[in-house]
Amino acid sequence: MYVMKCSKEDRFSEGKLNRFGNIEMSPSAGVLNYGQGLFEGLKAYKREDGCLALFRPEENALRMQKGAERMCMPSPSVEQFVDAVKQTVLANKRWVPPPGKGSLYVRPLLIGSGPVLGLAPAPEYTFLIYASPVGTYFKEGLSPINLFVDDEFHRATPGGTGGVKTISNYAPVLKAQALAKSKGFSDVLYLDSINKRNLEEASSCNVFIVKNDVISTPTIEGTILPGITRKSIIEICPHYGYQIQERPVSVEELMDADEVFCTGTAVVIAPVGSIMYHGKRVEYRSGVETVSQKLYSALTSIQMGLVEDKMGWTVEID
Ligand SMILES: *Cc1c(COP(=O)(O)O)cnc(C)c1O
């Protein structure tokens, strides 16, 4: 794992690779007491030629910088972040699955590691990266997930931190998620907390609906996490002849959609087979020849280096 520290007044300057293991912190560390922490997630792929590649790592670096600003933390520069990710992947080279069998999931953390008792930013910060091999999410193509539309629990509120990847956004969704899972659903789809009318996203992925070949996804306005997969889908849609709209999407439109899918680094694209809202179940188109299936193969082909990367999204590690 990669570790780099700096004090509140300083900038990150130099980090190093350590053996993976436990880290020591004061019981009064800012992250433990007040949740001052951010995480990121990205994948490294091994290609047929043996070369290792990352997908848009600068986007993760920029997102961490925005989050750090919101959480009163210093953050590594884009260059430091990408370099640290590369070093971590190279050090864990033997754990990167063979082409087509999965990828190395890379998890950067930025935490207030220094002691602080009164409510204030921590005096010291730690940037850490560890990694774990992961399989491809779906073995036989894309298997659809079933979502529960929740209007009781909310993931984020205007003015809050839903738009940044702070660790403190995630424990609060566990209860909503557990309730949905106990009823047989895969995850929760959250609505806006003010009118309980517009779609926001799932616990850890963004949502898209398809109606008459027009693809729509909720606008990012502080309560939705700006996913890099979401952004990539929006950017490749025009190349595949799809019309894409970023706008408020109501739950009524969700009920009336032809197709629904979720996006995130872990799943890439997860087609939604059905949703449940106010006791009403709606089913969607899934399987081959769907928009989500086409976009999934378009995106994964770029990530795995099976097609030429005309978007300039992949970063080779040498
Ligand atoms: C990480 C995350 C996403 C997906 O972002 P990607 O950059 O595509 O992985 C979406 N929603 C939430 C709440 C997330 O934490």
C-alpha cells in the first residue's frame, strides 16, 4: 500500500510504498471522531499484450481535490495522485487478474489522521492507497438488478455532502439498503429529499432511464455523486447515435421508461430488471440488443484495450 502524510498547513510532498497491514492512529484522530475522510475507487486492467492500464485516473484525482476542499483537507496534486496509483498497481502487479477475468480495484483514501478533540479540521492528513483483485461483476453478460424506490430515507440533501465521496455518506445508507435487501431487492433508488419526486441515484451508482431511444440522467446539483462512469456514458452516447439528456427525471418517468440502468466503477453498467414504488412493480426491457448492453460493451472494450481508445481515456502504466 502507498502512504503519504502531511500536516494541516503543508502540502503533500513525498509518499512511499509499505507492506499492506494495519495502520496506527490516535483514538482522537479526526477521521474516527468526526468522519473527516474521503475515498476513491478505480480499476487497473491487464491487456492481451500484458500491458497494465488505468481508466481516467485524473478524474478520480480531481474529484478527490473537490471533496478535500469541501471537507477542509489538503489533497494530493493530480500528478501525485496518478503517480501514487501507478506505483501501487505496479507493486501489486501479481494480483492483477488476466485479461477478461477481472481487474485490480484500487482504493485511495484521504483521512484526517491527526488527533483533534474539539470540532475542527485534524492537524495531520494521510493519503493511502490499497488494492484488491476483483472479478468481472457478471459472468453471463449483464444480469438485471431489482431496485426499491425509497421515499422515506434520503442519501443526500441540498447543501450537504452528497456530491463528494466522503466516507460519511455511506454508513447512513446501510439501513435503507438492508431493509430493501430483506425484501429481496438489490439496492435502493433514492428520491430528492425536498419533493420526493425526482430521481437521484442508488447507494453507490448513478441512474439512467431510456425512453424511445432517448437516454436521460438526473442533473448533478450537489446531491448526486458525479460518477466517472456516468460522465463517460454521457460522452460516448453521441458516438453511438443516442440522444442524451441531463435534466431532472421524475419518478413518473421512471415508471414509464423502456429501460433503466445504473453506472459505477464496480459494476460499469448494471441493467435494472424492475423497480418497486409505492407497492407498484414495473419491469423493464433487458438482455441482448438493449441500450445498456451496447453501452456496456462499448465502454468495457475501451477499458480493456479491445478497441482503439479514441477518447484518450486510458492511461498505460510502464
Ligand atoms: C462512487 C459512486 C458512484 C459512481 O462513481 P464512479 O466514478 O462511476 O465509480 C455513484 N454514486 C455514488 C454515491 C458513489 O459513491
